[in-house]
Amino acid sequence: MAVSNLDLKCDVAWCPGCGNYGILTLLKEVITELALPREKLVMVSGIGQAAKIPQYFKTNYFNGLHGRALPPATAIKASNPELTVIAESGDGDMYGEGGNHFIHCIRRNPDIKNFVHNNMVYGLTKGQASPTSERGFVTPVQIGGVILEPFNPIAVAIALDASFVARAFVGHQKETKTILKEAIEHHGYALVDIFQPCVTFNKINTYQWFREHTYYLDEKHVVTDRAEAFRRAIETDKLPLGIFYKNPDKKIFEEQLLAYRHEKTPLFQRSRKPDQWAELMKNLVSV
Amino acid sequence: MNQPEQFTDDLSIVICGEAGQGVQTIQVVLIQVLRLAGYYAFATPEFMSRIRGGSNSTEIRVSSQRIGSFVEKIDFLIPLDRKAISHLDWRISNHTFIIGDQGQLGTEKPVYDIQFQKIAKEIGGDIYFNIIAAGFIIGVFNIDQNLFTNFLKAFFKEKSAEIIEKNCSAGFRGWNLGREFCASRGISISIQQHEDMRNEFFLNGAEAVGLGAIAGGCNFISAYPMSPSTGVLVFLAEQAEKFGIVVEQAEDEISGMNMALGSWYAGGRALVSTSGGGFALMTEGLSLAGCIESPVVVHLAQRPGPATGLPTRTEQGDLELALYAGHGEFPRVIYAPGTIQDAFFCTRKAFEIADRYQIPVFILTDQFLMDSYFSIPLLDFPKDQPLNHIVQTEENYKRYQLTENGISPRGIPGFGRGIVCVDSDEHDEGGYITEDFRVRKSMVDKRLRKEKFLAREILAPELIGDENFKKLVVGWGSTYSVICEALERRGDAQVAFLYCKQIYPLPSEVEMYLKKAKETIVVENNATGQFAKLIKRETGISVTRKILKYDGFPFSVEKIEEAL
């Protein structure tokens, strides 16, 4: 698939073999195949190795602060609903530093996509535990092994009735691509947690490990069955992949805002309202 | 206190009761009826951080002159409960008329006995207490009964005919009691009235900031409720549908600030509104605005800290917080409006300056300004102000193109053929991460270069008084009215007042005026003299004296007069 329109000559800061490369390639292919107009796509990311992804292809981006991708992503969509907004960062960024925003973004349900590179370790700060590291995972800081319960983004998102919840593994390109496409085409907030091995700092959760410890939800899985989706989400023996849950009936954040009740145009295209002002002044005086 | 008394110039009325007893309703009714009758009125409430109980009061001043400051003296006090008298004990003198139910108030002090509650029950219940009390004061002023009745009918228009009727009769009973009181105590009021007051309206500081934001083209606010800043969020929420404003109560102030930056990036014009503790959480995002050169307007309504401090009280303790907030070095502007008009104009201007220079601009207010009601003439809609400073991008658009004045044309995604890349890491002209030290230096220089051009936009300080002063009083923000009134009372031609509505970058006139004075006095509602320190930093001048207050109350006219 030709993705030259998005290609950018740049110095990539990822290690050879890093799972991020695979995600970058798939993302570019998905954008091309869905024919998303480049000028209308905005990538929003935080800080970390995964958060550098918008740097490596031709796109609008808002590469903000660590953990803070979702608030600007929500606001970008709410300020110009004509944009396609993808908030993409790592597990530490989205689930750790940005945990509170993750919860409330799901509650808002803006029509944005949330792709999380989940490698169960901190890469850029060199190998400490991430919120998704498994118990017992030994690091230079967690010397006796991780003693915290791993964060389960899938279960949390389903508990919050997120409108689209999926998990992918970058080692399975075809399946991941299908999931990413479906997420982008979904109307509403869509979480895709993407397993992605860190070849430098995580010697446990390798490509091999993910192949052995995952399986796909089959066609019998009913994606609108929330209780079943949750039951699958808390499985740990083998980790399910695929689309866990969809709630197509959820209302969209920006579509419910009063600012869009009478006008649908992006904020920057609107004119001032001297008539409303005159009326407001009249009302203030006649109190 | 039983001497006949004439009020020719100025009158201070205080209503005090528990939270939830209706002090606010009395305040609203009184100031509006007084305005319709042609009086200059001003109201400043003080309240506790609780929803029920405690003691809250409001001071309503009526004057021949336009006033906007707090006085300690109380001429008429209507206590709604027992605790009110002890709460206000320090302000009650033997010139204070206390009006209320003597048996219930249980005070040694002389009380003009009116059994408000008993009368309210006769009319239909305790709820009518407020309107009887308001009617009493309106009767004292001998305001036309029809005017009052018509106001009540409009004020309660959403209620049933029966309730409207009962409120009108409560107002009528109160009015008559007020007339009787004046007759029996020999009280007469001859405060000057002004015909054009009918065309004015009451605004508190929160509403003035909100209106200024709308006039400045604000179409996005993301905030977390925090006293005393919440009024701005509430006001803009009320206007959201009519003016097309995206209003979002964020999960925390971190999100609020980051949303605001996202909105500006996508073509919105965003405001955040908070107080010290909330702003502390926004400082990381403020620094991001500095790095990605995003416009953002920050309304910071000060209250006493540190930490939670006194949530519902006033202070000017966050000047240094606003001045130094955010890691790294980047330009900013800080306005500190002292009047309701300036709260409006500074906020409006903040949007223009933030947009044009792509920097954070602060409006620094405080609880006193936020919650006090001033009457002002109607505000004009700005026809001349540009809609925005966004450019349509070309194919090879570079967000951080190096320019002579440091300002790069600001594109937004989806408007033009270019792509818009902003990065919190140091970046090159295209917005891509760089660690090249030469690019780094050129970007720092570019960002700071704007300061030189910003100097042309500075709101000059206003000198109140004679140019040939010997003594110069310097103030910023909400102390404007109280300093003006105290100086007027003293009537000393050798003392002038320099009011600074922009405090950073510090206007060059400040140095000029300070050098002319033999004695310089800074008045600040804080404990360490933060503005005096800023003046020293910027001009090298140490002021002669500082008048400071940090007990949570605003300065009173009496205290400033005494201190001068």
C-alpha cells in the first residue's frame, strides 16, 4: 500500500526491533486506506517513546505534556468537529500520569480515537515499572518486583461503558489493522490498547510471550454484551485480543454542547454576535 | 443613638444572617430598587465557606457619589439571627441603628424593635421575612411604593399570583414600618439621586470578566469550580447557547488548562478561570503554552492561601505566583483590573493580546472584586476588534517560522493546505523535536523577542490627584476604589494615587512617577508587599512605606485613611 503522502524523512528515536515501528506502519496504512484527508487529521500525544509517533509522519500534531493528551484532544474535537482526532501515547502516559483524564474522557465520549502502546514498561526513562507491568516484574526501581496490581484498561473502560473497547497485538498486523480501522470509523470514543514489546527494557513480555499469552475473541462474542465483555476483560490466564465491547447508542460529547445547538460550524468559522450582545444588555438592565 | 439624624451624603446598611436565610435576596432587591429610584448603590458581601449556618453579611452603601469600597461603619443593621450581632460587634458603634426583633436577638444593645418573623407569619410564613426587611429600608428612603411593587411583580414573575400578592403585601408592610421608624427617630435622608441610574445595570466582577471574555471573542471555557472564580464559569455557561461558547467543567485544573490549549490550537478562543490552588495545578500547562506559543487567557481570582486558606475571603497574595508560574522562560502579561469597567476591558484586551502575541495573558482579580456589585452604564460591543489572528496555511507552512518580532503566523489544522505541528519539546521552525543547541537558542530568542514589542501595548497606570504631588500612593487591582475614596476624604492636594491595571510588564510610567515623589506608599492586600518587590526588581526603587492587610478582609476606607 502506498503511503508516500505521509512519509517523512526523519531521525527516529526508537530502538531497532521496537514494536512502535509496526504500529507506525499500520497507522500510516490505515490512514491511507481510509483516505483520511491529511490536513483534517490531528495526532495528539503526550511524552514517552510511543508519544513520538506523530513526529514520524506528515500530519498535524499537538505533542503536549506527559499524561495530558486526552484533554487537548477532546478540546480540539470540540473546537472543530470536522477534524479526525487520534490521541496516541504509551501506557505510562495514558494510564499512569494521565489516569484521571482517561477516566473522564471515557465519561465524556468525544468522537476521538485513543490508541495506547502498551509494552508494560517505561522506555524513555529506562526500564521502570509501568501501570500495566505484571506483579513480580523486576526493574531498577522495583528491585523486589512489582507489588502493585496491574492496571486493566480494558476492564476500566468497559466499567465506564466506553463506546468502543479493543485490544490488539502489533505482532499480528492484519488483525491489528482491522481493529484500528474499525476504531477510526466508529462514531464516539474508541480505545485500542495495543500490545507492543519493548525489546530493550522488557525481557519478559516479548513478541514470543505475547504470541503465547494471547488469543482472539471469536465471532460468537457479542460485542454489545457488556457483562460478557467485562468477564473477558478480567481474564488473565490468556489475554483476549479483538473488539471486546461496543455501545453504539452513546451520545457524543461535542454534539451535545450548547455551542453546537444552533450552529454546526467549527468555532473559528463563526462570526461575532452583536445582536445577542444588545439583547443581553437589555436583559441586564431590566432585571 | 436616639438623636435625630440626617443622612445627606452616604449611608451604610448591613444585613446579616445565617447562610441560607436570604441575605442575598435582600441585597438583590435593595440594590435594584435603589438604582431604579436613582441612587448610586454598591454592595459587597462577606460570607463563610459553608452552605448553611454561620454568619454571612452584606454591606449596601448608598451615596451621592459613585462608590465602590468597603466601610467598617454601619448606619443601619438588620440582624436576621442572634449570631449576627456578635459577628459584627467590631463594626457596631453607638451610631448604629439595629433594627430587629429585640426579644429574639438577646442583645444588651438598643434595638429598634420590629417583630419581622411575627409579621412574616401573619402574611403567610417565614419566607416573607426578607421582603419585609427590604421593604423597611425602601421605606426609610421613602421610595415610591408603586416603583417597589412593580419591581416585586417583575422579580417574582415566575411565581404564582398568590405568592406575588403576598410578597407585595410583605413589601408594603416593611415600607410602612420604615416610614414609622424615620418618623419616630427623626431620621431623614437627602442623598442625591441621579436620573440616568435607570439606564445603568449592576455587575459583579465575575460577570464583568465574563462579559469581557465574550467581547474578546471567547468561545471556549474549561474550568474546575473554585471560589471565588466560579462566577465566571457560571456566567459563561448561562451565555453558552446564545453566544456559542463551549463550556466544560474539567475533571481537574490540569485538564482545564490543557483543554484550553487544545482549543486555541484548533481555532477556539479559550479562557480558564480559577483561584490560587487551582492555578497551581495549571502551571505545567502554562509552561506548555509558553513552549508551543499558544495564546491562553487565565483568569486568576485570588483568595487567601497558602493551600486552602480562607476559601471565601479576599487577598492579593498571588501576584508572584502569576509572575513566576511555569518552568522555563517565556513572556507573559498580567492585568490587575481595579474597577468593574477595567475588569471588562482588561479581559477583552487579554484575548486580543494573547492571540496577537501567542502568549498567556492573566487577569488577576480577587474575591472582593468578584463578589461585589457595582452599577455601570451599558457596555458597547467592540466592532473594531479583529475576529482572530489566524492565517490560512500554505503547503510548506512552518508553525515556528523565525520572524523579526518573534511572532510566527499562526495556522490551525484544517484551514489551508499546510500541517500545523506543535511540540512541548524544543522544536525547529516546523515544530519537530530538536536537540540542536543553535536551534534551541534561536527559539528562546524568538519567544523572548516578543517582550520588546509587547512594551508598546502596555496599559498605562492612571494618576488620580494633582500632578504636583509630594506623596504617592501606589495600588494595583481591587484596592482602586478604597484608595480613591480615602484620599478624597483626606482632601490633601499633595497626595496622589497611582493605579496600576497592568502590573507586568511593569509600565515605564511607574518609575517616572515614583521618582517624582518624596514619599512613596504601596497599598496591598497581602503580607509581604509583592508589588513593592516587583517595583524594586524592575526599577530598583524601594518604596518608603507599605500598607498591608492579610486578615481575609478587604481594606476599609477608614483603615486606609488612618494609615495615610
